[in-house]
Amino acid sequence: MRLDELARRIGAERVGGDGSIDVTAVSTLEDARAGQIAFLSNVRHAKQLETTKASAVIVPAAIKTPPGVTVLRAADPHYAFAQAMAELHGRREHPFAGVHARAHVDPSASIGDGTTIYPGAYVGPGVRVGRDCVLYPNAVVYDGCALGDRVTVHAGAVVGADGFDFAKHDGVHHKVAQAGNVVIEDDVEIGANSCIDRAIVGSTFIGRGTKIDDMVMIGHGVRIGAGSIVVAQVGIAGGVTIGPNSTIAGQVGIAGHLTLGEGVTIAAKSGVISDIPDGAAVMGQPAMPASHGRRVYSIFTQLPELLERIKTLEQQVEDLSATGGDGGVEVV
């Protein structure tokens, strides 16, 4: 479509250039050619605006741009980029409608209108799947679980496996029976090979609009509030409650039966072993307030030099003691 039409559809303002040119695709700043648009995802890469061959670049409203570069200024550039991708490339079209013949859906399961279930997917007894959902190949939804509308379960993900709970008696681990399920609200996306265990009693709960990346483990009885983001390789132990609009970055580990408030942010690779209040940002192992954690890791990188200084000071103290005075030693 023409550049001006694209700008209108994504809510951006064109600055510079010719709005009548045709644009056909979205590409990276490095690889874009004439007729393509690019996206400046991080202002630290603004230098690349000087060399890109893109016909236009989606940028934040406040950024300064070099002369001769056509930009599409947007108040929310990431969202504008998402809209541009949909306008120019479309969204994935499914090769068939409804339940594929090679999927297994138990006769007692309820499947909403417009839902697509791919080959190899399994939907167990008593499952409820809402409208316009997608279950990709080999996705599994165990018995009694419930999915809302517009839920996406990517390939290999498992919803409703047994919670990991064993009672040790006389040196033997005895499995605890599982009477609960998993409830997933509307507009949730579950990444490939992620696992959401059923509650032992009650429900494991995933709130509306939450997005879960690939290879995430969510334990039994966990409750995640609406609008949260859970990034790849996160592990959440059983009984954890996470408030809405929280962000849990990659490879975070969360110990069991903790309460994390609303709008918390947990930096990548953090180990969470205590409750976190509303709005807090934490990092580190164990997780600590991010402002404190940055100071800790700044010092951590200087430990070899600090150790050498301590050894020097110790030697100077020994020299002072041996001479009974300052011994002409200059203290550093």
C-alpha cells in the first residue's frame, strides 16, 4: 500500500519523504531495501538510521532523525510496528477449519465455534475450549480443564498435567492424587513446550490476556493475574500467586507458596525466595530490589581488584605491628 495509507492505518505521522510511494514489506534496519519499512526498536541503535536503505522507519515520537530519512513517528512505536506487520504481511492463515481428523477430541469435550485444532492435538474428557481458539500440533489439554475464548496453545504445550506433589512415608515417595484443574481465561497465549500443571485441589489459574513464552513451567495451584508476561524458561513452583500486569523475564525461578504483587518486574535469571510487594522491580540471586542489585553487581565485577587491595592493607597492618609504629609505611 502507499506509505501515507500505512501511516494512517498504524496511527503514525510521516515526516519527510514521499507519501505516495508503495511499501510492500517490513524488514530490519540493516536488511531493508527500497519499498520496505523498518522499525527502530531501541534508541541506542539510532545511528543505523544514517545507513538504512528502508523507504521509511517507524520511530518514537521524540527521537531526533538525520536529514533525508523518512520516518513514521508513533506515540507507541512497538504497537505501530505490530500493526504494520499485520497490514503488510497478514496473520497466519490455517490450512483447514475446525478439528482436524487426526486430532483427538474426547466426545465429552466442548469446543467453541471458530476454534482450530491441529493434527496430533489431544483434548481430554470434560474439557471446555472457547471460541476462536487454536491448538497447534501435539498440544495437550488434560481432562477437566477450561480454556476461554481466543486462547492459543502452541505445539507441544501441556495444560493440566499432574502437579508435582509426593508425600514421603517410610522413605518412599507416594503420589498425591490430583482433584483440581487448570482454568485459562480469554486471550491467553501459551508457548511451545510449556507446561501448566493442574491444581491438587481447586484450579491453577491464568488471567485474561497473559502471554506465556516457550518452555515455561507453571506449577500446581499457581495463580497469574491478567495481562502478565512470562518469558522463556521461567519455573514457578506450586502455590505461587502473581498479581496482574507483572513481567517475569527469562530463566527466573520462583520458590513455592509466595505472593508477588501487582505490576512487579523480575529481571532475567533472578531467584525469588520471598514475597514481592506491588510495583517492585527485583533482580539477582537471591532476588533483591533492582536499585540495590545494580550496586551489588557493580561491586561484584570488581572483586579481584578489591581482594588485592585488602591483601595490601593486611600486609601494611602487619608491617606497622612489627615496627611498633608507622614504619615509614604509606597507608593507602
